Amino acid sequence: MTEPLAGGAATEVNIRWRSSLSSGDATTRVRPSPGVSASGMTVHLVNPSHISFGVGVTTPRWLFVLASATPTSYGRPQITDETLEPFAVETVRPGDVVGIGIHTGNALRGYEIGTLARTRGAVVIFGGIHATLYPDEALDLGGAHAVVRGDGDVAWPLVLGDAARGALQRVYEAGRVDADRFVPARWELLPKGRYMWGSVQTVPGCPKHCSFCSVWRTDGQKPRQRGVDAVIEEIVQLRRRGFRFVALADDNFYPVS
């Protein structure tokens, strides 16, 4: 997810995005963010959807990865998957942080949530595939104070720290995290019985460059294979939580890893 700056000079994050993509003029926009306090701040993580069904097919793993990446000093993140139920925007208080992850299909709903949260005094941070490719949209249309381009595993705690200090950058170039730095999901936060399938990330990145696919632009053409033990541990956790089926989120099944 990705964000703008607050007051004063922004602190540089020593993370690099390996891509030829341009974020346009997004990094030149100034969007002051409200001051927040770590002790009184609630972190909301939202997966947008215009329609809520009450039950989901596959677990949106990114929500539980960012929950795991959220430092304990900020308390337990409040997770909302709108495919299950709408986001209760009335629970957002001034100084809260609202993190929204979007792909192209749910971007407009994400922008609605971001705008509403901003009017309530929250710090709004966008990330995800669509925000990575088009950060200026989230800044212009979604009420974003900041946008995070790339993987949030490592960048997310840094972004929250900047938000707490009132020193948000407009755009964070989080890049592609090496496989040994992937953060495991906090599956204990899953609502019981609400998803049909569990999901585990195995290999992000694909050496192909299909015109219809975003993976090679966002996750790169070098597959980053997670360790076997880490993958099995997540599968075991999901099985113990009652999942009979677990989808392996592998960006490619070619023997190139």
C-alpha cells in the first residue's frame, strides 16, 4: 500500500523498486496527513468489494500478511473483507490508519472507502496491484495520504512508524521482497467458517510476459520461491483451522524456479 507526506521533510526508506514503471507526477503532490498517536491509533485493513456475500471462496491472504507485519505496539489490526461484510466506516476515528489494498476490479470501491475514511480524519494508505501500477489514481481519487508500491511485508511497519511521527512520504517504493523475508500470515485472525478455501503464497514472479497479466510487471520476471518449511507450516495452520482445500498461489508452474 502507498502514502503522501505530512509536515516537514520525509524520511527516506532504504527500499528500492526494481521496475521501469513511472509513477508519473504522484511523488510531487503534497498531501498533509493528520497527526496520529501510536497508543491511540487503530489500524484498519480493508479488502474492498461493492457486493458482500457473507461467505468468501478463497482467503485474501494479503490482509493477514499485513496484520502480521503490523507491530504489536499498534494493537490488533481490524480486518474487513468486504466480500463478507461491508466496512463499518463509522468505527473509524481521527488519527486511525486505514490501509486499503486494490486490484483493478475493486479500485473504485477502494477509492470510495478511502475518501470516506479521510473525511473522518483517518490517515489513508493504499497498496496492491492497481495502486502499484497507478499510484496517482489513489492520490487523486481515493483520498490517499500515501501509496505503497510493491510488497508490503517489510515496508508496512516503516509506513506506520512514519504515520505515527507525522512524516509520511507520498509514495513508498517497497519493491520486491526476497523470499526469505516474506512475512507469514496471521491465520489466527481468520473469521471461522467464512471461507471455502485457504490460500498460501508459494512463488511470486513469473518469467513470462503475457499481455493480459499484471504479474510480470508487479512481481517481476524472476520467481522468488519460498522455503518449503514456511509453506508447509502455513498449510498445516490452515488445515488445523478446518480447511479441507488450500490453494497454492504460485504465479507460474513452469520448471524455472
